Amino acid sequence: MAAHQVKIPADDAVLEGLLVLPAGTQCLVLFAHGSGGSRLSPHNGYVAEALRAAGMGALLVDLMTGQEDQAHATRFEGQLLTHRLLAATLWAMEDPRTRDLDLAYFGGGTGVAAVLQTAAELGTKIRAVVARGGRTVLTADTLDKVRSPTRLIVGGRDEAALDLNRQTYAQLQVEAELVIIPGAGHLFEEPGALEEVARLAVEWFRRHLSAGTRAGGAHHPTG
């Protein structure tokens, strides 16, 4: 396995990232965390380690600088996160280490909106999406354009996110699942909750990346 500290130019900033590439991997999952998180977040690190153990690459990127994340005006700025995630994705498409890999997204919290908006822009170039605890409702104009099979994961005790994710799920026009983890809150800190998030992410990415499946088909709810 190779792990690299990387710097990604994004017009108005240089983004810090951690690129983890297991030997022989054929796919790369880009992480978009919510406000207050970072590439060093233990939650993201746990999921990234599960992906690595399954032979999948991961790119964990700070989509905002430290100063931006401390400022309320930019901390919840969805368009800024989307712009930065697009820059990180285009970087991965061009870098010699990752340009031939299938790409997917894992988003958490407020980062979920950026994941879905960027996936809508890039179409089938993003092969799969997993969204954990998303707290933003997107318009039908955006969700209609998502072409990536999408799994939404929500804690059963996170009532605000449950309502928002049900709205998102109802508007997606691709293969999609809404999975509710009973007893889990927004941060999935309950015993076994984060492990279940990681398991669900690995299973979804393995299904759509290793098999080369394209988006399409009907909804198949599991929760």
C-alpha cells in the first residue's frame, strides 16, 4: 500500500489531501466531509481503512482551508464545497497515479450536497455514491441529473436527516437505496454503528466498481 500527502490546486486555494492506494487497486473513492471535519477525521479514517482492506483506493481531501472552516460564512457554503470537490476530482482524473481508476464518492453531513451536485455535473464518470447522514435537500433539477448509483445511509435516531434523506431518495432517478441504521444518531457513535456504515459503503462500492456496473434501473429500498 502507498499513502501520499498531496496538494491539489483549486483556483483560489491549495487543498491538503491524503491519497491511499492499495497495490493493484482499480478504483478510487473521494471523500467529502461535512463542516468541522478534515482529512484526518477518525470517522472518515475508519471508512477509508475499510475500503483499503477491501482493495479500494481513497482520497481524503480538506475541501476548505482551516480559516474557511472556522468562518461561519463559508463553513456551510455548499457551492464552495462543490467547486472544491470538482477540482479534486479533475485532479484525480489527470494525476498519473489515479487517472485510470474508476471514481466514486463518499460524502458525510453537509458534504453530501457537494457529492450529489458534483456527481450530477460529471454524470457517469462517477461510478457510485455513498452518502452518510446528509443534511441538505437538493432541488429536483440537480437530483434528476445524478447518474451514479446512490446509497443513502441514515441513523434511525437522526430525525432531521431522516426527513431530508427521504426527500432526496424520492427524487433520485437512478438505482438508489435508503438504508436506516436502527438506534444510530447523526455521528454514528453508537456501538457497531460506524462499522455498519463502513460495511455498507464497501458493499455498495464493490457492487458498482469492481463489476463495472453503470447507473440505471429502479429503486431498491432496504430501510
